[in-house]
Amino acid sequence: MNNQNFKNHMRKAPSLYYVGIALPLIVIIFSLISVEDLTHAWDGNLLPVLFFDLCVGVVFIGFYTRSFALKAQDRAIRAEENLRHFSITGKLLDNRLTISQIIALRFASDEEFVALAKKAADEKLSNKQIKAAIKNWKGDYYRV
């Protein structure tokens, strides 16, 4: 696997976005087109309405499944980085740090982690600013 750095650390899942979300949206659009007037849908042609409902449900399930998995990963990263900070300094991370800042800090080497965490809390750096400030990049190859 290639070494991660600021330019290549983001992971993309094009099949999720271009297929997993696009297909249900296409079915939703065609379902709406095929039902000229929703009042006529109750005359016996319920298939477009059922397809519409099914695809809206699939989109919601996909969205929540992804957001729940990311939230669990965020909690794990917060715990890992808190433990890492505690093992280096004997203190927990600053409470002013947001989850996005902590997620960005995970790429910092141990040598620059503590100073960068303090700077991020004091100066309210964005996650992009934190990542750009990292000199010795520590890859995270497990995040999905």
C-alpha cells in the first residue's frame, strides 16, 4: 500500500455514491414521472407509488447506515487519540478540540502530536489546517 500523505489520504467510494444512491434516485424520478397525478394513482396503478416509497426507504437506510458507521469510527478515533495523548503527556486531550480536529490530528507523528493538538485548540485550526501543518505524516489505513 502506498504511503499516505496530505494529498492522497482521503478515501473515496465512487460505487457507493454513483450506483448505490443514483439508482434509487433514478427510480424515484421515473416513479414520479409515471404518475401524472397522484390522485389517479389510487385508481389501481399503485406500482409507481410503491417503487417511490421503496426507493426513498433505501436512500434513507443507506444514509443512516453510513452515518452510524462514521459516528462509531469517530468515537473510536477520539478514544485512541485521547489514549495516545495521555500516554505521551499523562493528560487527556483538551476539551476544546472538536471531533474533526481530533480526526485530523490522528495523522500527526508522536513527536509533533502534542504541540499540534495544543495549537489546534488555542488557534481553533480547521481539520484542513491541521493536516497541512503535519510534517511527519502517520498514515491511517483502517478508516473506511
